[in-house]
Amino acid sequence: MESEKKPPAVSDVGAWAMNVISSVGIIMANKQLMSSSGYAFSFATTLTGFHFAVTALVGMVSSATGLSASKHVPFWELLWFSIVANMSITGMNLSLMLNSVGFYQISKLSMIPVVCVMEWILHSKRYSKEVKMAVVVVVIGVGVCTVTDVKVNAKGFLCACVAVLSTSLQQISIGSLQKKYSIGSFELLSKTAPIQAGSLLVFGPVVDYYLAGKLILDYKFSTGVIVSTYFSLTQLDSLHLSTL
């Protein structure tokens, strides 16, 4: 008897659930790993390099097994995107390390109005009155939470601003490259991940030294740190697989 195909709705729900669980798991694992009340692993840039190394590995396995196709994208465009993406995820990790989880999530929410403004400036995109009103509500909410969050500090706020601006630009660049080369988001990520992983693992320890004042080689790795790092990387792996 021919086996029944799984309904698309069931597959979609499973992918959404995996995406949500993985996203939350990454945030909680990274916060425990990097916060001063946790394991104080203050090497966010190097950690980002490890994340992209896992992404590159998943991309190569996916391509080798035929789960994803491969289309040509000029190297210079991949390099530009990689620089923006590196700034984005490094800024997000630093923001998570220096700020509370609440402010970190609120700063991510502020990307909505920033993306709208950038698309209006760069692509002259117009929005309906309903969308504008929704964006205004988001801006007011972000402003109230920022003012009332007593754990916000100057360095953390600056990192959050860099993260929001670079992530917003990254989102716009993803859309432009996907439309220009008819390429999927995971395929694009697979092409840029090796560049990002290599650059961050080489320059990450130097950047972390100037930011944290400590060398990663001087850090004492405990079992808890290794477990948290492993959990963070495996959750990222699940997040990428949920996009296939």
C-alpha cells in the first residue's frame, strides 16, 4: 500500500514549532552563557563565529544531500552581505550580553519601524495608513519600555542601536538578493556562512579582547559552559533545518 503523504499544514506547524523553540532556546542559552550572572563568557564575536561554522556545515550537508540547490551569486555581493550580517549578529549577541532579555527583545521589535524607514529611503516604498498606525504603536511601545527599563546602560544601548540598524539593512539586502538571483534564504545563508565563520573566527578573539579586556585563551571552560555552548549550537542547527 502506498504510504500517505503528510499534509502540508502538519509540516508547516512542525516547522513553526521548531523555529519558535529553537529561537527561544538560543536566546536563553546565550544569555546564560554570556551574562555576568551566568558563566560570563564575554566573547560574543567568537561565539558568533562558532554559530556560522555550524551554519556552514549544515549548508554543505544540505547541498551534498540534495536538500537545497545552488545558484551563482557574485562574490563581492556575498562579501558585502557577510559584513552586514556579521555586524548584525555580533551586535545582537553583544546587546544580549550587556542588556536584560526584556530590553533585548524590545530592541528587536524596533526593527519593524527601522526597516520601514530604510525601505522608504532606499526603495521609495509606500505604506498604507493601517501599516503606518501599527508602526506608530510599535514605536510608542518601544519608547515606553526603553525609558522604564532600569537595566539599560550606555554601552548596551549603543550595541542595541548597531544591532537594529545592521539587522534591518540585512533584512532589506536579503530581499534584494533573493529577488535579483531567485535564491532562497537558506541557500543564501549557506553561501555566506563560510565567509562569515572564517572572518569571525580569525578576527573575533581580537575584537572580543578590546571589548571585554580578556583573551579567550585565558578563560576557564567549565562543564556548564561547554553544555551551554553545545545547546546553543544545536538549537541553531535546528533553527536552520526548520527553514528547509
